[in-house]
Amino acid sequence: MQEPLISVRDVSRSFEAGRETVRVLHGVDLDIFPGELVAIIGSSGSGKTTLMNILGCLDRPSGGRYLFRGQDVGALGAEAQARLRREHFGFIFQRYQLLGDLDAVGNVEVPAIYAGEPREARRSRARDLLARLGLGTRLDHRPSELSGGQQQRVSVARALMNGGEVILADEPTGALDTKSGEELMALLLELNRQGHTIIMVTHDPKVAAHAHRTIEISDGRITADSGPAAGPAAAAAPEPRRRAALAGLMRMGEAARMALGAMIAHRMRSFLTMLGIIIGIASVVLVVALGAGSQEKVLENISSLGTNTITVRAGAGFGARHAARIQTLVASDAKAIAAEDYALGVSPAVSASATGSRGSTEATVSISGVNNDFFRLRSYETVSGSLFDASDITGLSQAAVIDEDTAETFFGDGASPVGQTLRLGNVPVRIIGVVRASGASFGPESLNVWLPYTTVMGRVSGQRYLDSITVQVADGYDMARAQEAITALLLQRHGTQDFFLQNSDTIRETLTSTTRTMTLLIAAIAVISLVVGGIGVMNIMLVSVTERTREIGVRIAIGARRSDIVAQFLIEAVLVCLVGGLLGIALAFGGGYAAAALASDLRLSFSMLSVAAAFLSSTAIGITFGYLPARSAARLDPVAALSRD
């Protein structure tokens, strides 16, 4: 005697409904043989659909055994049951259950995607199946563009895509008109004659009349069975598909393609999902660029001051109380330091301010008394004229050097400043040169005039002491040793520590450290916004899982593994974050260059490292925050998913 294809023994199924347990199937025994056309009939709620779901591995029995070709299905894991659905079963659903984003060919080929079939081979087979079913002119039509009968034919073609050894049809004519229903039944009869085992669930006696065998079920029990009938020769069991070495890679590629298709089909939702990522990535890249640019600008300013300079100031430290009362730095201190071998150049400095005037133009100017070494120490560039020399220092010359801003303020009429007279308060000075501003000012910008320090002390301010002494240390001489030598020399001259030293390297380190700290602080805030964007992605993806429950159920029914579902939703989340990351980077570059064009003082320094880090961050966010929705999708109960409206 022929062995049964399907055998169930004492199968029961119960569901929890609140505090009660509802038993839908009671000790069902059933054998179905290869090549049969079986109709399972019964009223609504009798348990026939539940039995079909168990036979199709969409549901598990609460008790009893289910054997398929002698193999205990209950002992199989989720992946093995998915393989059974994929390689042996084909489903024809009452509501068609087609994927709305795909055309007819795309819907039919989905089972072959999960089977690892090459793209061209499966598309060719899908077209052939649709052509055989009379849909050769509807290949590129989506479900919404097809009639009910045509959609059901697409569903039949999908059931046959991987062979369809056993076709399970749930109320196959329930949603069709009379003519379409008759055409579908003729098609099922033809498939049965070709050797397919067909199991139909119906409550319509006219549909059941076409079957070779009728099984009646009531209140979860089989009440009548016409018994096995001689049917056509069964189709041979499909050969196990040989898995190509790159099948897994192919499935990942197809998952990516399906995820991209879902994103394109729901453009607005995808854009709103990635909006948080766009803002977060743009913020991070811009903040890092702003921090790096500010740091570069600070370092350039410090470099323009001289990278090997030491400044001596009166007092116990910068900003110390009573520092202004200490008047012990004198010109002879500068001369003593200049005589040492570590001193490449020394410039005493005194400062004052006055109202500058020329004709009807008046403005407050900052007056600095320096010597002829000053301009070399500060790396000023002479634009026109010349600088004062040693004779100007000793002779208290009223020769002045101005910067370009001062020249523009007082000589904006186009006249050359060199040789012209500028009055500083009551003191007239003759301009001998113009220098280009170094940009090394850390305070408010001002109009600058430089005079010999002796002139400022003797003719302008009348003070007898210096405000500071700037020392340029000779190349190759250790800065720390130079500081120690200056300290020792001044201690010897003053007899007490009434001065302090500022090293340009120390200033550089302090400002760099401060800039870096501020950049990290602002970047941390931007990263928080990025994480918030990631949480937004997760929430939208979880909502998407809820919206697409039926789609997930269909994919599981036609053979998708849990890993396939996880891959599709995870790739979709990663793609959302990657596209959002790219748009965020583009927004950062575009916004940065626009801001730099509008604000000349603003400097942004984009680095490929920060861009790459932002890109990798968006990927990591997609994986991290996409895993939970993907896992949630993969764990959906296929029976519950398929019944979701």
C-alpha cells in the first residue's frame, strides 16, 4: 500500500483567550496520499482553517504528531519548517495576499528568492508560469491594477514557483465571482491531473464536489471522510535544491533590493524616518569642522606671534591683583637679556591710547612703544615705506609705523600715508611705514600705531617702566632652559619674584586644549541628537513592522526564514540611516560653505576622518536601532500575521 504523504495522529490545538483555554481541534487523525485532491469542508469556526495551517507548517499543534513523508514535523526547528514550506508547499489564500509594492512577476518570484534561485532563472520561470495562466500581458501590473481573478491566478503561479508538490488553498473561490471561481477550479483540477496534491478548505459544497475526497469537520473533530480515492499519479517529490556557494550572499543582495524598494515605495515615511539622522550627522560633522577650523586659526595666530617667544610681564601672574602697581620692569632689563646668548631678539613694550586725528577724521588708536626688533618677532610684513631703526630709538624719534586698518581709516582718500603727519593727542608723528596686520589679536580689533618705546615713554605717556619684554629664543636653544635663565637673571637684578613669564608654546597648548574641550562638549550634544534620531528610526521601524504584519506573514508562509525577515528589516533600517548619513554629510558641507561665505571670520575644516566616522556612525545606528524591529518582525506568528487586517 502506498505510504501517506501527510499523516496526523491525535492532533489537537488550543488557544488562550484571557483566563480561558479554547480548544479548536480535538484528537484529529488523518492521512493524505500523494496526488489526491482533498476538500476539507465545515462551517465557520469548525477548525478547518486551523487544520490547514498546521498541515502547511504555519502553526504548531498543541498535542499529537504530524508527519510529512515520514518526518516528524513537530521535531523540526523554525528554519527546517521554513524549508518545508519553501520546497514542498504552495499557498493559495482567499484574500490573495499579494505584496502591493511588487508587480505580478515580482510577486511570483518571491519564493524562489528565498530558495536562492539566480535572478534571471527565477524571473524567466515566473514569466512562463504567468503566461501559462493567461497573464502574459499583465506581467508588470501591480495587484491594484489586476482583477480579483487575475490576482488569484498570480497567487496560483506563486504557489507553483518552487514546484508546489502540495498546494494548500484556503477558500480559493471565496472572493471571486462565479465565472472567475469556475476558471480557478478548472485550473486546480488541471494542476491535480499534472500530479500536484491539492488540499482545499471550503464551506461551499459546489467547490467540494470537484474533489476526489471530501473530509467534513465540525467542532474540531472529523465527522465524515469519503476515504482515499484513486487519483492521478503524484508528481515526484522535488529534488532538494543545490545551494550555490554564494546563495546566502545572493539572498542578502535580494533583501537589500526589497528593502530599497520598500523605501522608495514609501518615500515620505522614509524621509521622515531619516530626518533625525540627517540632523544628527550634519551637527556632528559641522561641530567637528568648526572645532578643527577654530583650532587651526588659533594655532596660526599663535604662530604669527612667534613660536619661540617668551614674554616677561610684571606681577605674580596673568590677571593678578595689584599687577598694575608693580613698576619694576625697565629698559635696562631688556638690554641685559639681549646680551645673553639665548636671545635672538628682544623688544621692550609700553602701551598707551590716544585720539588720532587727521583733518576732520578722528578715531581712538592703540599706541605701542617697541624697538626695531618687534616687527621681526611678530612676523609683520612691510606693505610700504620702512621701519624705524636704532637711531630712532636713541633719538626719541617721532617716526611712526601704522597697520593697514589705520591707513584706511585716516587715509581712505587714496593718499599714501608714508611721509604724512598724524596727530596722536597733542603729539604729531610722521608716518614712515605701513605693515600688514598679522591677525594675531585675541581681543577686540583696534587701530594700531607703533612708535619707538623711548618716544612713548618720553613724549606720550611719561611712564618710566615697561609693560612687558618679548624675547625671541635662538633656534636650537631649549625653551625651558631659556625661561630658567631669564628668571635667574631678573631675580638677580630685582632681588624678588615681581614678574612672570609667558611661553608661546604654553599659550598654544592652553588654547588648543580649551578648543578641543569645547569641541568635544558640543560634539557630545550633537551625538545625543544622533542617538535621539536613532531612537526615532527604531520607533518608526517598529510602527512599520505593525503596518506590514500581513506582508511579513505572507513572506513566512511562502518560505522566508526568520533570518530573511531579520535581514530585510535590518537592511532597511541601515539603508535609512546610511542615506540619512549621506544627506547629513551633504547638508553639513553645503551649510558649512554657505556659512563661511556669509561670515568671513568663520573657518570650517572638514576632515575625511570625521566624515568617515559619521558615515560609520550612521551604519552603526542602523544596526543598533534596527535590530529590535527586525527581531520583532521575524518573531511574528505567521497565522496571526496573515489574519491581520
